[in-house]
Amino acid sequence: MFALVDANSFYASCETVFRPDLAGRPIVVLSNNDGCIVAANKRAKAFGNIMYQPYFQLAKMLEQKGTAVFSSNYELYGDLSHRMHTLLSQFAIEQEVYSIDECFLNFTGMQHWNFTHYGQSIKQSVMKQLGLPVAVGIGSSKTLAKAANNIAKQLPELEGVLCLSDLSPAGQNQMLAGLNVADIWGVGQRWSKRLNAIGIETALDLKQTPIKKIRKQFSVVLERTVHELNGIPCQSLQLVIPNKQQIISSRAFNKTIRDYKNMQQAVARYIARAAEKLRQQNGVCKQISVNIMTNPFQSTAQYNNWASTSLIYPSNHTGHLIERGKHCLKRIWKEGYEYKKALVILSDISEPGIMQYDLFADKARYSNNKKTDSLMQVIDKINSRMGKGTCRLAAEGNNSKSSWPMQRHRQSSRYTTCWKELPVAYLK
């Protein structure tokens, strides 16, 4: 037995935890630099197709409807996510953190429990201790648990909890008949169109499709999905998050950049962030790529170009990576353009190990050693304790004097991670 616990409209819900005055109001959260709408609660979604639309186009309408608009507050969302997953881990013997707002729980050995009541207990605990609304879906496979969660959100009478195993076979089929095949975990839009073309419209249709037909026309992945819809688990929990094979750091600038020095600082900052993530997974990379581009939605002159370079020795040292990133930027930089975005990719990632040294390369300069490793560890500890960017390389520049840091004019307080922004309660 598996459960999928998913927070409802997570970003928007996080904004209400310390703001009870927002109860009943539509809420939207904006992307980096307050560009597009990336999250909305149920009341805001009722306005129509607003997701991923440019905010400036909808600003007047949202204001007229009394919508609370927030910039992305990643510090708050990340901390509440950690607290939620820590709390949920107490309800099962195993947990797989699937994303920032959802996780799978393994209920093996609990077959005689009343799972519907247990799901309600989970839901109430998260609301009581964190103020976050969640939905709980339970089934005999991960795909069924995901489907149950989806259905629990759609039907108000279920009160946010559905255990498919508590229903009769006919009752389970009735629930799956109301779920569009595109909403099944792992199917997506591309496969759903092909499935629709052969008469498979719902989750029940896919469940009842002969395995041989699926194997012949699709892939083993979709075949496993059919098995899981029939209650045959083909996927176990991933208890250890796999290391990334590629790390990307990218963000649009709040103002266009025309100055090479300013672009160097932006690229260096993105490399530093990517290098920090690389060290967190105890990895080293052998290749770095840099991309710069203008705004494709403006009528100004357009330019978009990439450059990549390999490192002599695999490294996770921020200084080494910035040095190679600067070489990439120099190769693709062109004066006279208004640049809107930069992107950095670290690839060819592996674990540190025995390496073959280059006879003609400066090993002390280009390879990691105990001294450079210790330096990076100290910087990471300082930034972890005092806040991101507290300690950085000079190449990253001074954020307060640059035009590239992220614009977040509507950001709420970091209630749980910043001493100066802790909520204050007054006793009347």
C-alpha cells in the first residue's frame, strides 16, 4: 500500500500560513522578476486561463477582483516544504520525497488499518502543525495512489482523502472512469493524444486495455503504468534521491545588460550557485557551458549563442569553474546587444576519485586538493548559516550595485528563516 500526500496550491498556501487575513481571497504567485503567474489558489484559477500568463497583462483584472499578488519567496517555500516532509515521515516506515510539495509513503505492514481514517489524521496533523492544506491518495501501487490523490482534489465530498482499496472493484472503476487519461502519472499530453486516437479516453479505459496492445504500440513504461492501474506495483520507493547528471543555473535579468563586466558578474554568480549544488551532491564536473541571449519578445536586435569548454581535471571548485566560464563568455560576447538572460550548465558529472593527471597541466592550479576543498567547505558553511551570498568570490561583484539580481517587489516576509522578519504577535 502506498500513499501520495500533496499540498494544495503549495506556493499560494504558504503565503496564507502567517497571513490569516488572506482567508477567502484569490492568491497568485509570480515567477522570477515578477514575470508570469506560476502558482494560484482555487479562487484565482476560477478566473480562467491565468497560469503562466504575463502578469502585466492580467494585473488590472486581478486588482479589480481583490487578488493578493506575491513574488516568489523561495526561502519560505523551501523551509515549509522541509517541515512538511519531516512531519509526514512520522506516519510511515518509508518515505520518498517526490517534489517540493508531495511525497510517497509506504504503508507496508499496515493492511488492517482503516486507511481513510488514517489519511484524514495525516491531513489534520499537517493543517494543525503547519497550516498547510493537503490531499491524500492511497492505493496498492504508486500510480493508483497518485490517481487517488488527483480524484480526492476534484471531488469535495471526499474531503481531500481517497483510498481506492477501501472501495469495491466496481467503485474503483467508477472513480477511474472520471479521471482523464492525460492526468495519469507518467502519461502526459504526448501519449494522451495517441491514446485518444485509439479510443482510450479515461484511466479506466487504459486499465482495461490488453497489455499486448500497449506493448506493441507504445513502450514498456506505459505497460508498467497499465499494470499499476490494475494494482500490480512495478515501482518501489526511491529512498535516496539520485544525483543530478546535469546542473543548470539560469535566470532572466530584471534589466537588460549591455556591459560586459556586468555580464561577467552575472555568469560568475550563476556558476557559484551551480557549484554549490554540485558540492552538495559530492560531485565534480568535467564540462561547463554558458549561454547568453537577448529578449525574444522585444523588437530589438536579437542574439543567442552558446559556448562550452572541458576542464583539465574534474572539479567542483567555484574559482576553477568561474575561470573556465569566463573563457566561454568571452568567446560568445558581442557588443551592441541588450541581453536579457544568461544560463550556465555543469555537465559530465561524476564522483571524486582517482584521476589521471596531465603531464603538461598545472595540477596545483586546476585540480581539487585538500586546501581548495577546505576553502569551499568553509564558504558553504558560512552561506548556509548566514544566508546565500554572504561569502562570495570577488568575480561575483556587489549585488546591490548590479542590474542582474532577481526583482521581487512583492515578496512576503521570510517568516521562518530570517530573524529580522519573524512574525510578531501582540497580546491585547
